[in-house]
Amino acid sequence: MSGRSFEAIVIGASAGGVDALMLLLADLPAGWRIPLVALLHLPESHESRLPEVFRPRVPIDVREARDKAPVASGTLYFAAPGYHLSIERERCFSLSCEPPLHWSRPSIDVLMGSAADAYGPALAGLLLTGANEDGADGLALIHRAGGLTAVQDPDEAQVPTMPRAALARHRPDHVLPLRQLRDLLLKLDSAHAS
């Protein structure tokens, strides 16, 4: 990781993902710079309360990703339910209504694949606990684009299906329990600052 600079981090999770993200993001420093884009599978019929839940728990700006909004540094974004979330090459968000992928809309694969195209080797992707295979192909695309990939250790995941699916697709740079993934995140932002 030495010498590498990261311009965005995408995080995917499903079942058990809120608790996992709480632990992962608990110790972010107030001066955090890299944009974080988190996608958790949520029922399409319910409005997401994730920004409200995380805003008091992390010291950076927290908001829902909006169509055509630029990806800003020092911000944690959450994908809205009912729409696929993509990142365009111009580093702005795009929402769409294509059919669900792996029974999910938004789909982690869609987000990660578009982010890999936009950021290439300057992207880091993390895949956490979850009950289906969404995110496995997207993480492999990040790997192929030269980005850094990390998967939660399936033995620790609340629901190991998603991490195991990712490990079946490619060998990520890191397979770690959540506490060590948090340490990795902090190193990514430190590398960004240097």
C-alpha cells in the first residue's frame, strides 16, 4: 500500500451490515478525507434512515447519494433504496431503475463495477457480511482495474454467504475480521494524506 493514493472507498453489505458498518466506521478521525460510499440491501418500499443513524456516530458529513451530485471528499454516502447507484467517470453519482441484480436494487455489483471504471487503481472496495452473492463480481472488477480489495473474514461475518462468494471469485488483497478492516481503512486515509 505504500505510495498508493486512494480517491474513493466503496463498501457493500447485506444481512448484518448495519452492525458491521457501525464497528468499521466507529473510529474514523475527524479529518477523514476519502469519500466513503456504502451500500446496504434495504427493502425498496421503506425510506432509508441510515444517514440519520450514522450521522451522530461518525465525525464526517453523512448523506444519501443523490442523482448527479458530485462525489465529495470527507463524506459518507449511503445508497437509497429502490435505485441502482453508479459512479460516473466524471466522479458524480447516477441513479437508475434497471431490474434488480441478485434480487437487489440497489446492487453492490453495479456500484462496485461503475466505481472500478471511474477510479481504477485509486479505488478500494470492501465486502462485508451478507446473505447473497451480490458484490462478488463487483469486487472482482475492482481487483481487475487495479484497485485494492478486502473481504470480511467469513468465519466472523454474521452471515458468511457474501464474503464466501467473493472469495470464490478472486483472491482479495485482504481477508480480515472487522477490527482489522477498520485498521486498514485508517491506513488508506493516512496513505491519501501523504
